[in-house]
Amino acid sequence: MKLLAIESSCDDTAAAVLDDGEVRSSVVASQDGIHGAFGGVVPELASRTHVRALVPTIERALAGAETTLDAIDAVAATCGPGLVGSLLVGLSAAKAIAFARRLPFVGVNHLEGHLLSVLLDRPVAFPYVALLASGGHTALYLAEDFGQYRGLGNTRDDAAGEAFDKVAKMLGLGYPGGRAIDEMARRGDPRAIRFPRARLKVRNGSRRLDFSFSGLKTAVWLHVREHGADTGAQPDVAASFQEAVIDMLLGNAFAAVRQSGAERLVIAGGVSANSRLRVRALAEGADLGIEVVIPSLRYCTDNAAMVGFAAFHRLRRGESDPLTLNASATLELGR
Ligand code: KG4
Ligand code: ZN
């Protein structure tokens, strides 16, 4: 079964072709250059850019898979959560193709795409704990099977990626800033500045698995205000900030594995591309006897292959969606 998948929930226009769940092509047209000057994604600009980029991106995905629309058996698109104007572009296109060609249509939860993205690289047995850390979300789930996800914890304020982006802005590193911090931190000392780590209170004898990054963000801001952003100490600020984020992410993620009784941890979403997070997660998992799996870099950040993969498994279970399905900015995942 050949499936065309579209992802347009934020500022990347992406299309992919999958054949029986195997990726045949995956194309991502990034809008990084467009929003950089504004220090963050401008929703109206994002949706207009999706309109311009979508058809060429779909054409590149079809060509990359050496196929045409005539051979496509089903169409999928992200229907939420995300920027509603951005979501509507990809979703409307997918529904239009499905309607015109009388094909089954699937609307995919973007978060489910991220949670399953690691399975594009290799098989991972359920159940697993998934840490999803991206620009819009930072949450922990127990993935029990395809389509069965239980929420274990969430951020109370910012997402981890958002904190990376804001600190990058304070340091004048541009947008999006996660990768720039990652690179700069390699030259810094992660123990140079002791930034605070939020640890939420214990509840019913077990640790709370929620996150909070706003105190850390304020601490970095105060530090930069006091010492100035434009000094040789920048790599130390980047490394010390990054270390604090990773401590909080991994502390809760490994606690979630222990509390849930699962044996493995999956880390997904844009922040899982972070080189220090990847190294530390694998090393600490090995020490704790917990298997840690992280997607290859191309599947960490937003892409349509993960959307197609989630859609394929819904179709396999006999599920599809009506063409009346709407975009939802705040779509949730799991019980
Ligand atoms: O998953 P994603 O592409 O989009 C959302 O669904 O939000 O995640 C984007 C986020 C951005 O905040 C970006 O700064 C962050 O992931 N990111 C990183 C790295 N690469 C991307 N954060 C830390 N280190 C990285 N190497
Ligand atoms: Zn994402």
C-alpha cells in the first residue's frame, strides 16, 4: 500500500511516500530563513509559505519515490496540534487529494508521529516510555501499543526546545537556536555556572514527572544581564544551560521508566537531536540497565515520514477519518 503523507504543523513543509510502512522518500522544506529575522515563527508567514512550498514538496516526494499520484492508495496529513493556519494548508491539500481520487484519508496527531518516529529506523518492542521534547511540547508517555499512549507527565510552562530557542536569542544566536546552543556548548564547561533544576514535589510516594523550564530561563536571563551576552564566557553559559535542561529531562525520563515498569526509553522530538543529550542518555541508560533508543537525526525534527508511519498503522487497524475532520491547535494525545 502506497501512502502519501503531509506535515505542516509549524514551520516545516514536509511530504513523504511510504510503501507498506517503509519510507520511500521524505522531503522537508524548512522555513528557517524566513522566521530568523523575527526571532520566532510568525504564524501568518508560516501558513503563506506552506501554501507556496506544498505542491513542489509533494512533487519532490513523489519523484523521490519514483512514483506518481496515480499509484497512491491513501493520503495522510497532520491535523494537530500546531499552528492552525499552518495545519490547515497540509490538511486541506490531503483531503482534496483524497476526495478527488476517492482515497482513504487519515488525520494524524503530530505527537503520535514523534512517539513512533524511532520505529522508522528499527523495531522497538512495546511497552516503552517516550520522552517527547520539541519546540512545542515536553512530555512523557507510556506507549503500550500502536494507538495506545498514556500521559505520564508534561511541562507546566515552556517546552524544552522553546527554552533552547529563548536562550539562543538572549545570546544573539538567532532562530531556531537549539542547534546553535548545541554547537556552542561543545566549547564550554557544563559545570561553569550552577543554574537551577526544577524538581517538582513528590506525590503519593512517587516523583512527579512534570517539567518546568521557566525558572531556568529566568536564571540564564539574569546571568546574561549581569555579565553581558557578548563575552568569551558564552560557551560556558550555553553548556551550563544545556546541562541543566538535560538533567531535568533525563531525571524524569529514567524515573518514569522505573515507575512504569517499562524496560526501555525512547527520546523523540527536535531536542532529541541534541548531541550532548544523545551521548548522556545512552551512557546513563547503560549504567541503569535501561535500553535507550533515539531516532536518527532526520527523524528527530519535524518530518512527514513519521506522520505516514502513524497513518499506516491506523489504516492497518481499519481506521480512517472522514473528510469533515478539522485541524485542532490543541489536539491531545493519550489517556
Ligand atoms: O520537533 P520539532 O522539529 O518541532 C516541533 O514539533 O516543535 O522541534 C523543534 C525544536 C526547536 O525548539 C529547536 O531549537 C530544537 O527542536 N532543536 C534542538 C536541536 N535541534 C533542534 N534543541 C537542542 N539541540 C539540538 N541539536
Ligand atoms: Zn514536532
